[in-house]
Amino acid sequence: MPERRRRGIRYAHTNLVADDWRAMVKFYVEVFDCRQVGTERDRQGAHIDALTGLEGVHMEGVHLKLPGYGEGGPTLEIFQFDENARRPAPAVNRPGFAHIAFQVDDLEKKRLQVLEWGGADLGSVTTLDIREEGRLTLIYMTDPEGNIVELQYWH
């Protein structure tokens, strides 16, 4: 039985709605070593309207395999709608899903790479001593479209 069809609860994917899904895919592939799995999605019709609760909706995108997991691991689904809602300003304290986090080997190198791709610092590099877990250096940043990304390095 394919991994995605296993019974029981397992984490499947997180969806990111992009203004330019192809540019966001390229960012996550190049900067965070994600890779496309499956085919490009191009969805519209009554079943998609029913699913989304929107009328006449059309969306496109792909799933990206997240680094550090096997073939059946969770994915980042990046979709773009023909008409996206307005994007609120990034805020780490906004209720709901706040950010996506990547553990990295060289935080400053990865931070600079995110900046080169059009991302931005949201906070500053901070190091925390976490009792019984170790020392963690991290920063909140934004990707090129303003989604919050946490970079973390465990010492």
C-alpha cells in the first residue's frame, strides 16, 4: 500500500498560497532543498468550488517534498489562485499558523541566501539555552512573498 494511503493519522502537508507559485517553488527548491513530487495541479470546477466554498475558483500549483524525510514524508503544497485574497502584513503573533521552520547547518549562510532571494529579516538572530534540550540559535525571516520562515541551528 502506498505510504500516503496508510491507515491511521499521519501528517500529510501544509498549504502555502502564493502570489507567484512558480517563483515560490523555485525559492523553496533552491534555498531549502525541497523537491517537486507528483504532477503540477490545475484545478477548477464544481468539485473545487464545493471544496473551497468559493465560486468559479481556479488554482494551480505543486507539492514539494520537505528535506529530511523519506518518500512518504509530509509536503509543502504551494498553490496560486486566479484571484488571491489580500495578504496581511507578516506578524509572528497573528492567530493561526504562524511560520514554517527549517533546521539548518549554517544559520548565517542560510540567512544570507534567504536575503539574496528577496526574503527579509523579521527579527534578529537569537540564541536560547533550552533546559534538557540544548542550545538553539534561531531567527524569524520572511520568504520573498512575506511568509514567515524560522531558521534554526541546534548546537
